[in-house]
Amino acid sequence: MSLEYILLGMLDQPASGYDLKNEFEQGTRYFWAAELSQIYPTLNRLEERGWLSSRTEASARGPERRVYKRTAKGEKELFQWVRSGPAMGTERFAYIGQLIYMSQLNDLDATREFLTRLRADLAERTQFLKSVHKAVEEIPGFPDALGEADFHNYLALHIGVETTAARLRACDACLRMVQRRLQREASHV
């Protein structure tokens, strides 16, 4: 399960489950998402395996919090996973599932509306990612000026920009097909 390894990678510095959730929301949300309901059980499993250790510490904003740290065994597992080659699991896009079953509505206008909303979301994501991408590329001395972590984050960002832009182009093509079909149906009425 990739979430285990993503969390191991995120825990290069000690963090609480809440800190990790915030990192998903702020840093990786366009490429990887996880809810607290997934994060905490995964952290517990990793601790049971000895890949993480944890301690309780005081919190400035409420009750004590549990802070997790990657162990040497966890680091070994992470590095083995990273070196094992691309993990090409099946990507799950809920919107593709929704699109498949839209046929059951028998309503092309609803399909067009769905694709229009999807396009707006993809356009917003693409614009945001491209702005971050451009900002990084404007760093003096880019790419040599980037440290190892920032350089690898940039590589992931670059792939993300390109794949999100490709999804946007695919959505545009689907919208054109729906429009043609709607026009054909209107001419047969």
C-alpha cells in the first residue's frame, strides 16, 4: 500500500497525524490525498511493524498529541520502496467512475454539465500547478540551485503539471464529442 510509504517519506522529521494531514492538504493534495481516518490506522500499523516510533508531547492548542518518527527500520523500508522502481498501481479517479455510470441517467445535458464542472476544476488545478512550477523555475540558478529535496519535489511537480494538463485536454475533447452528439440529436428532432 503506497500510503504507508508516502507517510514514511513525509516523516523525515517528527510529526503528528494532524501535521501529516495538513501536509497532504497544503503540499500533496493535487497528487495524493489522505484523510485522518486513513492516516491514523496506517501510522498505527507502521508503528506495530517497527517502522515508526511515537511519543506523546504537549500541544500549544489543546490536548497532548502523539508525534511519530521514522525508525531506522522504517527508513530502510522506505529506501527499498523508492529504489524498487515505479509503483504503477491502478490510479483511482472517482470522476471517471461517475462518468461511466452517467449513461444510466440518459441525459447528455447532465453529462455536458458534469464535464464542464470537471473542466473548471482541472483548469484551476492546472493554473495553480503551473504558477508554482513557474515560480520554482524562476529561482536564480535553477535547477542547480535547488537542494536535493526541492529538486525531487520539482520533478514530481513537473510530472503533475503535465498529467493535469493532459487531463484538461482530454476533458476538452470529451466536451466536444458531447456537443457534437447533442447537435446531432437536435437535428434529428
